[in-house]
Amino acid sequence: MADPSSKTATGTIGKQVARPLLTVAQARERILERIAALDAETVALTQARGRVLAEEVRSERDVPPFANSAMDGYAIRAGDVAQASAAHPVQLRVLGEIRAGAAPPASLLPKTALRIMTGAMIPEGSDAVVRVEDTAEHDGTVEVRVAVAAGTSLRAAGSDLHSGDLLATAGRVVTPGLIGVLASAGRVAVQCIRRPRVLLLTTGDELREPGEALGPGQITNTNRYSLLAAVEDAGGIVVDAGVARDERGDLIGRLEGAGETDLVVTTGGVSMGAYDLVRGLLEERDAVTFWQVALRPGKPLMFATVSGVPLIGLPGNPVSSLVAFELFVRPALLKLQGRTDLERPRLTATTEEPLQNPPHLEQYFRGVARHDGGRIVVRLTGDQGSHVLRSMADANCLVVVPQGTSEVAAGTTVEIIPLAPIF
């Protein structure tokens, strides 16, 4: 028989059985094991940057498709200038000019040259290009002052790609350089994992939009904007469900569109207060996988399901919300997009100040790291309260103090997660 339950503003919440808190790693693993890469869609090259390929791509042509010049200069026959030097230049008759994008006006004959531009097609009979800097032209004749070997300053047909060459495999992230290669190989679009649609919902009667006058007890809804930016930065498409009032019907109504999305992210309403509706509603439906993580800031994190879609419930405090987003939501979004690099690479640094930590939690301080000679040093951004959003805005890293550590002395090596470039 189920335990007796108590009726609160959140709904019916059964008596909670005390369990050991999940570690950050355990919580992230439980979330990610429920996340799978999405289906593929056709994406124009102009929209493919940062996307993950869902197909193997091979070249449809040789690149370049013809031999061309790597320099501005003169197309010549190497044998004609084998004895050329500054003291004894060789005179060649200039037959004309080859511009990029145009066919050569003539084939090259012995003791002749064609003026040629970078990228222009090598004429029949030529096997080298001499740089314009090593020549002087006058009265239809070019004076060549250096000897060049066959093949000098030529780009052979297919020297970049051959038709059928493998350009990229499924799972590769599309970079600007790869886009250029794909374009040169004849592709105008590729199959990529589609971007996840993320239902974003903030909760709380006290929330007001930026610019609105604040009454007693009211605060600006910063989470709606910071999380919208964070979702887009991680490649997601935001479906903004707005702000749910602390009222069950409003919350239920705003979650109705969850089934049309790939992930639901909420903020607020997952802690232990009488008006924490999100947690209460989902517990009533037996939809909660876990609640609370051994983490500071961000302990009241919830993972659940709504309309068959994974839901990550973030805390309401703005710093807690962003730290938890970095640790749990961002990896989930990347996995949905087919990425395998789900976490940022970590570095080591020397802390310039002591750090205090409740040993039963893993703590993520906001820090500013910088290079100091051959090492990285880090200091905190100031007040580390979970309401001090500026501590996150000023940080270029998170400083990790692992569970089981209560004190870290100044001068100790710590692990950091870079969030921005370190100078």
C-alpha cells in the first residue's frame, strides 16, 4: 500500500523516503541514457555550420577540375628557361593573356609564353609558371630572370580531391572549412541531424519582464532570457512557453505542447516549497526519475517525463539554473544533435584563494582564470551566492571542488571548466 500523502498547493506529494543523493556524474548519466540522437533532415550548406552530418559524403568531381596557376606570372615551358638567370635572362614572345575563368587563347609553342593570373587554366604545351616578380615585359616580349623546374607554381587537376574521395563520415561536425570542401565537391546540401526543439518554461507569480515596474516581492525574470540564450548557444530551437503562474491549471496548460518538442526545460517549482508546482504535478503522475543532486549550486534538480518527452527541471535561483544547465541540459542537447563531445574539456589551474565546501556536495564556483607564465591561475568572481547572477556573467570558468573535499588551500591545483577563452 502506498504511504499516506499530504495535500499541499503543489498537489498530492507522498512522504519522501530519504535516499543518498545522486552525484553529478550519476545524474548526468541517467539523463543521457534517456537521450538519443534525433532524425535527419536535408540542410542547405549555408545553414549547416555546427550541425552533425547524418550521412557519408564523397566528392562528386575532381578538385580542381583542371590544372591551374598558383601565381600571377607567365605560363612557360620549363625547358625554355633552364639556363635563365638575372645576368643572362631568357627572352620569350608573349602570345596573350589567360584570365581566371577563361579558356587559354592559344597553345604554348617553344620560346613563347602566356601571361597568366592566379587560378587561371594552364594552356596546352606549358609545364610551369614563372612568377611575375621574376620577369619584365616590354614590346610583346617577356624577360625571364630565373630558371624554373617543370611543375613549378602549378596546381594539378584533382590535386585537392578526386571524384569519389571520402570527404566526411556521419557524426562529423560541419565546420566552415568542411562547408568549403563540400561546396567545391559539388554539394549544395547535406543530411544533418535536426536541431532539437526545446519547450522552455519559467514559473512563479513573482516574475516580471525586464523593464516592468516591480511591486513588493516581485523580481525580474532573468532565467527566461539567460536560458533562451543558453539553449540557442547549444544548438537548440526554443519553443517559449512563457511564465506559468503558481496555479496548477496554468502549469498544465503551458506543458500541453511538450509532446511536439524533443526536450522540456523548466526553471523554478522543483524545490520543497508549498508552491513548487512542477515537482508536485509530475510526482503525482509517477513521472519523476530523480530529484536532487549532490551539487552546489543546483541541488534541487529534477529529471522527469511529460507527454513522453524528457523534462529537466532546473532550480529557480539564476546561478543555480545556469550551472545546472551547463552540467545537464547542454550535454543532453548536444547528444540530441548527434554530438559525442558532450562535456567541455577540463583544465587544471592554481587557485589564488582558499575554497570552502560542504563535503557531501560537489561545488562549482564561478571563477576568472588567466595565464601566468606556464600555468593557469584562477580567482573567484566575488560573492558566490546562487542569486548573484553577475558572478556567472563575469566568469570565464567554473572551479570544481569534488565531493568529499571540505577545504582547498590557496595555491592548490584545482580542476576548472572553461566557459570562455582564457587569456
